[in-house]
Amino acid sequence: MSGALPDQFAPVAVVSRSGVDESIHFGAAVCIGTGGHVVHTVGDPSVWIYPRSATKPLQALAMVRAGLDLPPEKLALVCSSHNGETVHQQTAREILAGCGLDESALRNTADHPMHAPSAREAIRAGIAKSALQMGCSGKHSGMVATCVANGWPIDTYLEPDHPLQRAITDTVRELCGEPLAIGTDGCGAPAHVVRLESLARAARAIATGAAGEPGDRIFAAMSGHPHMVGGTDRDVTRIVSAIPGFFAKDGAEAVFVGASRDGRAVAVKVSDGGPRAHRTVFLAALAHLGFDVAGCAGDLAERTLGHGSPVGSVRALGFG
């Protein structure tokens, strides 16, 4: 089964070193205007992708529709790929305690925190990798809590035919159309394959209110509590903190999506899946739509280093 095809991607970023362009990243991007029309693309916006964690707002939307009832800061963690800082782990514990459970109920992959200082602290303390420390424990805590609220089995909540996962697939289908396939994400949860433009439109539905009151709750949580969505020094946290009335979510393999209350939405995918360039491309797409990114662009500028000092940069292509 094919997903993304090479000819669907175009140059989206170039890396320079000492005045010479050294490397080029390919990818795809789609910008949707306030009226809901596509106003700019780079590459093919119909490319099929695994949004990976960029679909967490949709997964959380399904949970809220199924009865998950949490205050905004906890709901933001359910939508997160968090750093694993103390506040993130404690909030996940509180979600689980609220339904009478603890971290032993989590079925996501064990890991140390994504946040390097927190990981070093855990290792120095002799703390083994755990599901709680892993960046998806917020989502999985929400999944477990949703199962408890509905009387659904907990041990099998990651199975694609579990009532929770069927509800999530129905929500993805409603907002994105029929998924091309359903695979397994890094955390163990089902991962859907959707079109890049469909991902942008799903985020837009949540931001504008078209996804209903549960979508409004997701938007308020993620836009109001960006530290819970990512954490210290995270791109997504800095971007959302700098742009009022906006929410965003990053995903593995170089995916970024975001939308605002006024209907503007962006989704990007860098084809090589590496960590470099996707934030530069995302910021360029936001600027192309008229978002004021001055409050975060400087901090998030990607620079090429030579002997420890900046000697070049990563700059976006295809946005004028």
C-alpha cells in the first residue's frame, strides 16, 4: 500500500553554511484562509501522511465526546506530546487518580522524559524508564479515564476494535475523511493515515467551533495551556504562546499543524521526517497567512554551526 510518493514533495527549505547552500529539504505545505479556501500550497496537499501525534487533538476530541470531563490544563495534557517534566507527570497521575487508577493502568511504551534535564535527573536517581515519563502518557491517561467513564475494558484499550479506538476512528473519519490505513504509533496507539489538507481542515474545525462544544474545549485547553502541550524549550509551546487565538500540534516525522479562531490553518510535512526544517517551514507558512510570528521567530531560527558558532541558517522555500 502506497502512502506518500516522492513526486508529491517540493523544496521547502535550504540549509546554508558559510555563504554556500549545503542541503535541501523537500516537503509539502498547505495554507487555508479565513474563508476556508486553500490560498497557498507547496508540493501536493493531497499527500497521504501519518500525522502521528499531530492527530492528538482529534483523539482527545473523541474522548471528550465520549464523556471525558477534565479541566483545561489536564485536557491540554491529554492532547500533548509532553516533555515529561514534573508538572506533566504529576498531571497525568492526577488524571488517573481521578478515575481511581494509577500509572500501572497505562499501556504506552516506557521511556525517560523527552526533556533532557528531566531525563538526566531520572537517570541519576536510578529511575527506570516508565510509561508515565513518556511523552504520550497524557493521552493514554485520558484514554484510560474515558474507558472508566464508559465502563469499557481497560487492559485492551489500544486494540483497534476497542470501543474507544472505534470512537476515535469515527472522529477522524468525520473530520478528515476515510483514513487510507491505520497503523501503530510509537506509543502503541492506532495511528491513522490521512491527507495533509484534511489534517489542516480538521484543526480548522476545532479552532472555529465547527467541531462543536467538545472542539471548543480542546481549542481552549491547547491555546490556553501551551506548556502542557509541549514544555520547556519546545517549538509548539513557544509558537502558541506567541500567537493569541491559535493552537498547534507537532507530530513525529516532521509534521506540524495549527489553526486560529478566524479560520486560518496550516499543515506541513517535511518528507525526510528529520527534526530539522519543519519548524522553519511552519513559521514561514504562518507568516504567509499573515500571522505575526515576530514574538517567536528569533528564538526558533535554525542556525548552522561551525566550530560551535553560527555560520549559516535554515531558510524556507516556496512562500514568496
